[in-house]
Amino acid sequence: MTAFAGQWTPSFGSPLTFTGEISTEISFGSAPRKGRRSERVPLSLGAGLRQRGASGILVQITDLSTDGFRVATHLKLEVEADVWLRLPGLEASHARVVWSDGQNLGCAFVRPLHPAVLEMIVAKSRRR
């Protein structure tokens, strides 16, 4: 594990101070955490989502962070299912389903988004 600390000021909010440890291992289906790894940004944005070996469908992203996202969809997916999210203007990002609750899915990116990419997506969604 590698320790880190820093501060970042996104254009859509107040300064964020962060500290933590980085690991190359991802754990899914473990006990719920008291806190999140990164701040969620509420938004409403159409994107493409596909399962392994399937065609993509249109979903509505309801919140997004560097570590994951929540989407509204009719898909019924199992926890730990692999999915790919195609955000407007970007390549598809690999993620895994962390929870499913009726019409909503919560997913974690296998490789987190860069904070600047998150900022760009949020800015574009608010211009629509």
C-alpha cells in the first residue's frame, strides 16, 4: 500500500482534502463502509451501459464520482457483474456492480476516473 495526501478544488464545489492509501486490490461484496472513497456528484446524464458479451443500452446516470456511479435502468444484474459504462465523449470504462435495488444499480470503476475527467463530465452535463 502507498499513502497519499492532497487537496483539489473542483469547479463545481468547495475544496476537497484527501488522504488515504492506494492498493491494487478491489474488494466487492464486503461489509458496507461508513464513508465513501470519493464525493458523489448528483447529475442527470444519459450514457451507454453494457454487460459482458451483450449490446449496450441507454441508461440515466443519477450520480457520479471518481470511484463509481449510480444508474437508473431496467437491467437486473448480479452483484460483482462486469459492466462497461460509455460516458459521452469517452471510451467505455470497466466497472463492477456493487449493489442493485429495483431500478437502480451502484457500480465501482475498476480504474477510477481522473478528477479532471469527472469535472469535465459534470460541467458538460450542467450545460445541457
